Amino acid sequence: MPQLQVQYIISLKIFYKRVDFIILTGITAEFNPLHKGHELLFSKIKNPDGIIVVLSSNFTQRGSPSISDKLTRADNAVIAGADLVLELPFLYSCSAAQDFSRGAVNILGRLGFVEQIAFGMEDVNFDAHKLVSIMINEPENYKTVLKHEMSLGASFPKANSIALENILNGSGDFIKKPNNLLAVSYMLNVKKQGFNIEFFPVKRTGNFKSSLIRENIIENSDMLPDYSLQSLNNNTLYNEGKLWPLLQCLFIRSSVDELREIYGIDEGIEGLFLKNWKASKNLGDFIGKCVCSRYTRAHIRRRLIYILLGLKRADVKEAMNGNVPYTRVLAFNRKGREILRKYKKYSQIPIISRLKDIKTEKGKYFARTENKASQLYSLIKC
């Protein structure tokens, strides 16, 4: 199963009384699980005043449950070198690259004055700024090709790569690579949200792959630092295959109209689900039957989670309109505690420790959804 590998570094200038500024460096990742490649990323951060990690929740950007829970992964991040770990809420962490990066950039941009963002990429020498410019300005030849390809049944990522390639040679292959795609998404969202941030790409090194580790922990244990391997051995792991009986029950009782009310269920995918579930042996078989030129595996997985949680389209769209309502503290060390003590009150985004501390209606909706996702996650223990 493919897995998000991108991490990015953000330097934050935070004004505090008589101190002109302090440089805080942030990393956004899934750490699913944390491997030696992630440790190398920490080691590239030179002389930081503090390292902040924005960590995805229990369900990943590709719609799968994380191999271990967010608190375990947060603790590993602190051991690896993080000072403060903040949560990217479920509604953003279990979303496509556009919304995943939008939420992450919104949190880190609003923590303070952002100076620089650096991100892992497969191809650091490619001029990604040109792609961002095309996607922001949407010239007519880009929109025409994009619309045409999608009318033929292509998924948005595939149609987008073809439309970009039509304008900029090599961009189609560039954006097909997951880290490059997320890097462009980060850059695009920084521009759209108006943050004054510079970009610094970091070349990914080593052959460390979370997907290989998840497929076989024992055979790939050499990719893991000892503490990360021990956390996988000592903690209950999670198996998305256990979602299948729950989905079967929902498909039995759901009509096409009921499914169409769910967030992300559009363009006929509800009919595809109802057509294929009875003949499927398990979750993997079902997803394989539904994959087509329009719908990727990740696209399908995310929508199955939305169905299981009963997320209504209108509610989610309203909630995700605008800023992320909060970010929650998952872990910290002594330096992280000091960062919170000094600078929390200057943050433009609420930094909370408990979901019950949320005051706004939008935040409460996020919190209810987070609780539902956590309860679903707890049902699929191995």
C-alpha cells in the first residue's frame, strides 16, 4: 500500500516582547511509522530554537488507519527530536493532497510569522514555482485540457498532470510523484492563503519506505530506529480489513439517495459501491473492483471512512470553509512546554489540550468528528 512520505520544514518568526524574533522549525508528517529517514530529516535542521511537528490524526491522507495511534507516533516524534507535537484534525488529515496541505499550511502559518517552508521532494531541481503559477492563474489552455480529460473519465490528479504537461514539458511526470505533488500543494496553499513564506526544497535521501515497513515489519525492521520498532512491538496495531463487516452492514441498509448525502459521494461512485460490494470477498477485493480511471484507491478509501462516520456533505463543506478551528497538543518535552508557555497566547489559531476546551460551533463539529474517528479506529485493533 503506498504511503505519504513527504515531510516539510517551516521556520517561524515569532515576536515576543523584547526579543526581536525566535526561529521555530516545524515538520509536518504522518510518521506511519517513524523510520530512519525521518531521523535524517530531523538531523538536517540546524540549531533550531525549537522543532514543532504537525502530525496527522489516526486516519491518513490516503484514507487508511495509521499503523499505530497518534499518541504513540507523537511520542516517537519527541524521541526523534521534536519539541512540540500538534495534531492535524481528522477532517484534514484524511483528505486529498489539496485539503491535507491546506490544513497543515493554515495551522503553521497562523502559529506565528512564517519565514521559510522547506519540503521533501523527489525532484528538487524542477521549477515547481511555474506549476504553482499555472494552477493559480489557470490559463485557458490549462482549463480546456483539464476539463476535457475529466469529461473522458480521468481522475482530477491524472487530468491535472496531463493539463500541466500540455503547458510545461516534464511537469506531468513530476507531479505524479507523491512528494512532488504535496510540495506543490504546500506552495499553492501558501500563496492562496497569503502567507509571506519562502520555500526551500529538501532532496529525499535513502530508501526508507513506510509502506514496505507496514507490509512486513520484521523483514524491514532495519529501516526503523529501536524506539520506533519497540513501539510497534509493544502497542496494539490496527487493521483496516476489520472495517469490511461494518461497511457491509451499511451497504445493506443504505439507498443510493442516502449515500449521496455523504461528503465526497458524487459523480456516480455510490452506484459503483452498491454494485460491487456483494461480490467482494473482503475490503481489498472491494476496493480493487471499484478502482478505475476516475477513482484512485486513496479516493475510494477516504470515502469509505466518510460513509462509516456518516459525514454529511453540507456539514463538512461548511466546517472546512475558512480556517482550521484549532490544533491540539499531542506531546512535548521541556523545551516544547516552554514554547507553549511563552508563545501560545500570540498564536492566531487556538492551541488546545482537550477537545472539551473548544468554544466555537465550528470547532465543536470538528471535535465531534474527531471523537467519532477515534472510536472507529479503536474498533479495528488487531
